[in-house]
Amino acid sequence: MRLYEQPCSAVTVGRRKYKLRLTYDRVLFALDSVQDPLLTDADRLRLMLGLLLKGRVPLSLRRQEQLLQAIMAEINQQSKEHGGPPVMSLTQDAPLIHAAFQQSYGIDLHQVDLPLVTFCELLSGLPESTRFCEVVGIRARPIPPPDKHNSKYIEELLKAKASVALELPPEQREAAFQTGLNRFAQTLIAWAEHFTEGGKSE
């Protein structure tokens, strides 16, 4: 997205334009519902659209599915452009992310409605001085081949990795997420990939 462009606020499906509410909290809440086993596909679809749309959800199931696909494509584009740090979990690391935003930007994520694109930009720009980036760095740090000089370093790195390890491997989180999406929206969005494999890996 160019500096002079505004975050997407609407999508057009058929002949109608639908206004969107793509704040980071609504998007994450909607995406969490994908994995809720208590919801039917129809309930999940209406819940997601209710969170992400301004105005009433269309009555037609076909139009709902088309609309969700258009919204998810926009979400995917915004998250892919700005990426996020690798080896992270928006759930497990939530306290660290909150603290990092407060420390770095003076932003209390409980009190603001950031557009998704802004959230992604700020997330990918968090400085290394935050505990969140330190934890991400430990997870992403490669373990070197052992030699006669680095056994103590490897031992300490393994302990550090164990202390901040994610509860699920990235590939399992991504597979569960994508399976849920494919059940009812027939979209190829891989949201989890952008927050576990993209971003500041250098």
C-alpha cells in the first residue's frame, strides 16, 4: 500500500458496495471463530460477516459466501503486504504484543480500534528492545552444528527455546486454520502463514 492510500473500507460484490469494519480486533475475533467447534458453518459465516461488515448481512447464502471470499481476499492482501514477525502466536503472545505496543508506541490495544493494515505495519515495526521481539528472536534463531567450541551456547539456546516455545508447531496451526476456512468459504487464504513465516526473518 502506498503512503497516500487509505486502508480498504469497502468491497463490491455484484452491483453492490459493502462497507467494511476491518479493525484488527474484529478481524482476529472473526478468524478465531473458524476454529470454534460449537458453531455451524452457517452460524460461523453470519458471525464473521456481522463482525466485518457495516450494516446488515445479506440474506442470500450465496451472496454471503461471495462477500466473505471478497473480504478474506482483502484481509489476506493487507496481512501479506506488511507481514509479521516469524514464529509467533497472536494468542499465546498476546500479553507480550500488548506490552510491546504500549512500550514502543504508547498505544493501549484494549482502548483503540486500529485498522488491520495499521496493526500489521506497527507489529512488523516493533523494535528489538521489546520482550516480544526478543522472544520471537529466540524462537527463530537457528541452532548451529555442534563443534568443540559451542556446546555451552547450544545448551543455553535450547533451554531458551524451550522456555518460550509455542504450544503448537506453525504447520499444525496453519493446517487447522486453512481447513476451517475451506469448509465454508472455499478460499485459499493462509492467514497463519503470514504471522509465522513472513516478516523479520533476517
